[in-house]
Amino acid sequence: MKNFNLSALSIALMIGGIQLAAVPSFAYAAEAEVEASKEAESSSKKESDKKAVEVIEVTGFRGSVIKSLNTKRFSDTVVDAISADDIGGLPDVSIADSLTRLPGVTSVRIDGQSSELNVRGLSGGFVFSTLNGREMVSTSGGRAVQFDIFPSELVSQAQVYKSQKASLIEGGIAATINLETANALDNDEDHSFRASLHGNYNEAAADNEDSDDFGRRLTLSYQGKYFDETVGVALGWANMFQPTVSSRFVNYQFDKRDLSGAYDAAPEEILISSGFEINERGGEDKRDAFVLALNYEPRDDLRFQLDSFYSKFDSEKWDRGLRVSGINNVAVAGSTLLLDNPLMSNGALVGGTLYRDRDGTAAAPPYPGSSRDLNVQTQADDNTTESEMLSFGLKGEWDITDDLMMVVDFSHSEGNETYKDQVMRMAYFEDSSAEYPVIDDNIVLDYQLNGLNNPNIAFNQDFTDTAHMMVTSAESYPHVEENSSDAIRVDFAYQLESDIFSSVEFGARASQRDYELSRGRFLYGTTDYNMRNGQYLTYGTDAEGNTIIVDNFAPYALNDSNSTVTSIGGDLSGMPNFLSVNNNAILDAWIPGVDRTPVRTWAHDWTMTQGNLVEEDVLAAYLQVNIDTELFGLPVTGNVGVRYVNSEQSSTGLVSVGAGNGDDIADDLGVINSNWQRKKVGGSYSDILPSLNLNFKLTDDDQLRFAYAKVMSRPDMPTMANSGNFDWVEDKDEGRYQINLNSSTSPFLRPFYANQFDLSFEHYFSETDGAFVFAVWYKDIENMVGDAEDKDFDYEAAGIEVPPTPENKLYDPITGELIDYANGTYWHAENNADAGYMRGIEIGYTQTFSFLPGLLSGLGANVNFSYTDSEIQVESKVPGEDGAPSPIEGLSPRVVSATLFYDWEEKLSLRFSGRYRSAYLSQQIAIGADQSAYFQEETIFSAQASYNFTDNLQAVVSADNITDEPNISYFGDTARTGTIQYFGRTIYFGVNYSF
């Protein structure tokens, strides 16, 4: 059988301690094919060839490119990889930045940093993530791992597996991404140490009082071999302190309104946004990550590995600015809000002049019966997220005989996250020194949206005037999420004496995954609506029927000593100024002694009902036969197999059963409620997942791959929560009261399924190092999880029993009359069969131009392009599109990445990179809820230079987001602005030292 002919440099890299596939394929979810190297070791001819090759150690970006190509070349599946030097080099703040240089991989920027990865047009929920071949959980409830918690310095290699085989853990329709940590026993050196100290500077952060000007990254790592190379120790610590900042305009979604009842000759149907925010987010990201790997090989036939990874990632985020709500009240007949000089675009109101109380006749808060149809607040919100992730595993490998091998692997992964969601609001009063300050109704807003460009915003009032500004509300709505997974797997491999099959693999895996969500609430005052609106007085009547003040939650006056005038800088400069405050200092002075701990209460039953436990138990078994033969004179390798998966999923939560019909359940304040039952609901299902991978060696430098597999991706854990809770609400748009039912999550949801096909041609350059790859792929999606919204739903006709109306919802709070409730909206989760196909092409080109003369020989390039076409369409949730067909979230039809690099005499290394993704549909965050919107195309540029003063000392400088590319969204029509945010460019600089 013919053998692969590698370039001398590639062979040298493989011999020189850069073995790419040192473990059996069944032992990990992200391993490269090892059979070729095993055959090489047993061939005397190849041994002599190896001795004739000078071992050359190539470092820097060029060396990592070669390693990555070798991983792809010798894998038995369709895989792309990023290797050590590439990952460890700035400006890759996280693994996500590194992986976006691979074909078909792009990222979602969160606060300017790459975090969630999208692969082949599918969002992060379709990507299965493993660490050293073991399932990783996210710190939140989604399947998508937030890769910014992983420091790039502590990972030796990352692979994106785009085709499946039976021995891989199921779960990734888009891809399986595996991160690998180091094994000290693989090193040539007995001991090695690496230290790096880097600083960073963000020019936008320098103007933000919540962010430091400079950040830092400190990394220490050690690898050593002991006791005659039977024990290996790998340790690593990465510390990061980094300012985070973004300047933002966030417009709320557009909804349909009838303007004809309020204005003569006005349209009966118009799209109006309820409001917007202009703010600046500032804060700091702090991360401490540790990695430990212990390897013990007492005999040639027995190996043990204990490895663990821990990351504590705290992202402090303060949102400060102005928040405007109630613009849509211009459509309410009789409203005190007046619209003048309206600006229209394609059926939407995109600007005009708004008067809150032009005639000065309306009662203002805190007077009884007052209203604020236009609400202008200064916000000071703490959106800090604190997260921890821990993953560890113990693996043993035993060569039972020369032909039979067994691996046993135990693993645990857990992630916890607390999102604070603390709210503080300030408002403009007529006189903050008055005994009972009154909201100033004399507010005039002039605004104009400019589509994808910055809006024009102007007020008649100065929201930095401390004679008028007062704190009105203090609230907190934390989300506490806990996620964990425990698994055990046993695998066997048996070498076969066959001209067709090289080995057979079989094994089983059992796992248990749990997800729990807890909520809470703190509010100083009556209701969040009243307090934010300045309605801080509660009225009642005395014995004679006179109106009296029953309760007073007086606002807190600001002054020059407890507030700072702040403006938004950068590209959004020119927006109205506002006041910034120290939240904790204000609260300590305003409400000293008040317990601000968020609690679960029946008075706000959502704090009780949103708490849920979701459990998932999986048992899987597989059989895989590895192929090594010839077909029509061509060498063929690969595998064929089948995986059986049995899944049980359940959810435990509260379900409304009517007054007195449920269990006696106490809240955190000891209040008992018997309207609910705690129920555990769920079911089980089984799947058979066949797979086939074939690799045809056409020539020494060309190969053709074909892959088929049936794949699956399970729904996010929160979407499997038990739900079915009724809500009695007032629909102001329809002018009526109605009963809504929310069953938008369900433990009966089933996974996404797809039959996928891959065909790729790979040509590896023989004169230089590099490759050209052309791939086509096709996915037939059999099932997708979706949700539906049915208005005016007839519960009785559907056999759904509606519980009795709660006592506090029986009567109109204003008129005191008994309310007649109508059927409302029914939200429910569902599985959609035969969703459609996705297909695409990927083109990759990598080459080192060593054939060029002189200094030019150090040049190299890496260019990737992918195109994705999808037949799948879902009902649009973008306001104004009326449920029309829309693409699935995360699908960018075109994704491009390119890197031009240069290495000179292993002294100087330069790199310039760019990545582009076309427009896509996703979620923008506003008023605490997701809003569906389209995101504009974006291109991110970065650059890096490093210089090696000695073999041990290296200096690095780089820049990320060089052009300060904004992140922009819009609601269907580009004239309907969504979010416009800028993150600033970041400069990195530092030194690396190793010995």
C-alpha cells in the first residue's frame, strides 16, 4: 500500500515532539487519525527515512499553521484545527478569536469580545463542546459554551469536527469543538517553564469612569517529567484583568399601532417603537483560570491521566445613560403626549417632536391619578455576571494484549452563573428640595432615527442639573443558574488482521446532566412601575373619606458631591449628558438599614414559578469498524459505525392548579400558597445514529473525503423546563383584559435531527507547506424545536382547564368593577418536522511562500471562504414582518477570514488578520428581554508583531478591532434602527519568557 509522502519540514515537526494524534481515536472526541503513524513506526524503511531527515523545530505562526494542517490531513473525519503557537499569540483574547480563522466558523461579539461560536450557519446551541474529549457544560443554561472563559494560553490545540463518527459523543449538528490541554510526557524536554506578562489599553475605556485605562494578562505554566519519564506534571495559571466598554444606542422594537384615533388623517396602522436607551457600558472583566494534568505511565501497557480545568470569570458591567419609554402612547386617544412634525419611513414612525404635557394640564406624579405617558429616566444599572466553571476527569488506558485495548474515563463538569440585574433609576423633578417633589412634566423630546447611522437626540431639559435630579427606584432581579454533568465511558479497541478493516472499536457512555434556575426580587417601594415613574406616595382615605398619604418612599436628592456629570464619547459623542452615581453609596445613604437581599415571594409569583430543575440522563453505546484498504488501486481509510442513544429528560417545577387545589408551598417570607403543585414531568426516547467516513488517497498530495452521519442536537436546558402558567393581564393595545397561558418551554421537546453529507478535496503542496481545500456539505434537517403564538386562543375548546381568577386580579384597580376576562394569547413549544435543508461550500487556502527569494521567503497566507444556503424558514419574530418567513438565527450566508503572516529568521513575526460575516438574524437585548432583529454585516481587523531577543525572551505588540467596527442591528427595514454599539480598539503589548 502506498504511503503519504510528507515534506521534510512536516516530518521534522512530527518527529520533533509535535505528534498530532498520540491517543486512540476512541478515547477522545477530537483526536486525529493515528494509524498512519503506527504503521510508520513498524516499517524499517520509514525508520531509515526518519533518520535521514534533520529535525527542525519551527515556532511562531508558521509552525502552528503546519501543525494544524497535519491534524486535518491525518484525521479520519472532516476536521479543522488551531494549534499551540497560534492559540497562544495575541490578539487572541480567547479561544473563540482563534477559531474564527477556520472555514465556516464565526463568532458573536458580546461587549466587543468573541464569545459564542457559530458554525456553518448554525448558532452556538447546535455546537457541541468538549474538553479533552469530555462534555463541557456552559455556565448558563444554554448548550452554547461561552468560549471567552477559556484563556488561549492554557490550551494546546482546538479542533472543529464537522463530520461525525460513532465513537464521538453525540450532540453537535453544526460541529463538535474540542479543546485539548497539554501532556508533559509528550515533551522532548524534561522540564519547561513559560511566563508571559501583557498589558492592554482601550482608548474608549479611558473615557469611562467605570473602566480602568489599562488591563493586564499574566500567565505562568510548567511542564515536567519525573521518575524515568513515568510521571508527567503540567500546571498553568492565567490571570486577566481587562477593561470593558461599549457606547450604545438601543432602540426598542417596533409594534403596530392605530394612530387614527388620536390624530386626524393619521394612518390606522403604523409601526412605533416604545422607546430607546442611550448609554455607555463600562466595567472590568476579571478571570483566573487554572489547569492541571497529571500523567502516570508505570508500564508500556498501562497509562493514567488526571486533568482538571477551573475558571472564575467575573464580568463587571455598569450601564449608565438615559432611558426613554412610552413613545407608543402617542397612539392612545386622550393621552397627554403630543406628537409634532412626525417623520415616517416605510410605514414606521422614525422621528418627531414629543411633548409630555404641552398644555400643562395633566397631573404629575406623585399626585393621585397622575400619568406619565412619556417617561425619561437616568439609568445606573449593575449588569454584572459572576461565573465559575470546573471540569475534571480521570482516565485509565490498559493494553490488555498486543491487539486489545481498554479505556475507562470518569468526568465531571459544572458551571455556575449569577447575573445581578440590579436597577437604579433617576428622574427630573420640578424642585428636588420640596417636601413632596413633583415630576416635571415639561419635557420635550426631539429625535430622529437615521437607520444604520447614529440618531439625533435632543431634550429641552438638562438631566445633569442636581437641583432637579432625584433617585426614584432601587430594584434587583437576579438570575442564578447551576449546570452540571457527570459521565463515565468505557471503550475498547481490537486490532484486526484484515486487508479491509484495521480495527474495531466499541464502548458505552452514561451521563447525567442537571440544570437549575433560581430567581429573586428586591424593590424599594410599591411597584417597579410606580417607583420608576415617580409615584412614590401611596394614598388611602381616613375615617371621613379624605384622601391621605398612607406610605411615602421619598426619592433621594442628588448633589455635586454624590454625582458626576457624564457624557458618551467616541462615535456616539454629542448625545445628551447625564449623571453617574456610586450606586452602593447612594443606597446606603437613601435606605440605610433596609435589607436589599432579593427574595422569592408569592406577591410576585414569577419568582417562584420560574425556578425549575431540568434533568437529562443519557445512555449511549456504539460499534465502529476502522477501514484501511484499497479500492480501484487507491488507498482508502476511514470508518463505519453506528451509535445507539437512549435519553430521559424531565423537569420539576410549579404548575398552577387553581385556588386551594395545590400543595401548601411557602415563599422566602413564610407566606403559604396552595394554588400550585410541584410536578415532575418528562419522558424518554431512543435514537440510532449511523455514520460513515471515507478518505481516498488520490495521489501522494491529494485526497478526497466523503462523510455521512445522522446527527442530533438537544434543546437548551431552559427550554425543557416544565411550564404552563396562566396570567391575567390588561391588554392596553386591545383595550381589554385577557387570560394568557405561557407554555413556551416543555420537557417533551425532542432534539434537532439531521442527515448530513460532506465531500471535500484536499491538495497539499509538496514543495512548500500549505494546502488547498474545497468542500461541499449538505444537511437535511428532520426536526427543529420552535414555538408558536396563538392569539384569542379558545382554552375550553382545546380541553385546557383555566384555574379560577386570583383574588387580586378580580377587580379593576381604578373603577373597582368586576373584570370580565377574554381568551388571550397561548404561547407553546413544539417540534416542527421536515424543516428543510442547509447546504454550503468551504474553500481554504494556506501556503508558506518559502520558494520566494531572500526576505520574501518568510511570507505566508491563510484565506478561508464559506457560503451557506438554507431552505429552512421560520415565522419571523421581527416586529413589522407579521410572521413572514425568515432565516434561522445565526445564519450568515458568507463568512470570510484571511491572515497574511511573515516570519524572519525565527526573530521577527508579523501577522495581519481580518474576518467578515454577512448580515444575520439574532437577538438584541433591550428592557431585559430578547428582541429579534437583523444584524448588519461586519468586518474585524487585527494585527500583531513579535520579536525574539533570545531563544527565551520574546516581545509582543498587537491591536484588535483596529477600525472600531460597530455592531449594528435593525428591525427588518434598515430605517427601523435596532442597536448601534461601539467597543473601541484595543492595543496589547508584553513579553513572553520560557526556558
